[in-house]
Amino acid sequence: MAKPSTADIIWLTDVEEHDYAAAASYLALLWREDRVAEVVEHLQAAPLVQFRAKDIFRASQLSLLGISNSHVEKDRSKIRKGEGLSPLLLVRDEANGKVVIADGYHWLCALYGVDEDAWVHCKIV
């Protein structure tokens, strides 16, 4: 099967509602409940923007998950089938000089495997 191209990547027009809950669940490991609620509220109001996949990885300081990861493979399959991806939810951690991927890490890894220079739709606060 041919490798998908950047042109094959379809983005949803907005973040799916359950992604905000997933982001809140993850962020609750890092911050107090009141801070999490504030950040999620700001994410919901934030406009959609785009950054390159490789730049998000560099800014997050996270490792790329391999294709053997079941979640990454599931998202690569979505890309191959032409299913839409929900925009990533990103939070600037200025105190530590990095970006926190509040939701979308697995599909970012899947996308990076397709094209590290791909433009990633996201919301960032």
C-alpha cells in the first residue's frame, strides 16, 4: 500500500468535544483543578492555527512513538482511510520553555510518520 501524502490528511473544522475532556484529564496530572479548568476554557475559545509537525515535537521535547504503538497505528489507518483528525490541543509552558500536548500526541506521531513537515491544525494557549 502506498504511503499517504500530506495532501491525504483531512482535518476536522473544530476540536471534538471529548478531546477537551481528554485534555483536562491529562492536565489534571500536572496542575490544580482550577488551573486546568481555566486552561481548557481558554483552549475552547482559542482560534485554530497551524504549526509544522516537526516544530511541535521539538517544542514539546517528547519522543516520537513508533508505528508499533497501537494508538499510532489506529491514527495512521484513519489517515489512510481519509478520515478527519481533530486538531491538537497545545499549552505553552513558558516556565519550562516547552509546549504541552494536552491532547493529540498519538495522531501527531502518526502524522509525523507521513510527513514531518506537514502543517498540523491545532489550538494553542
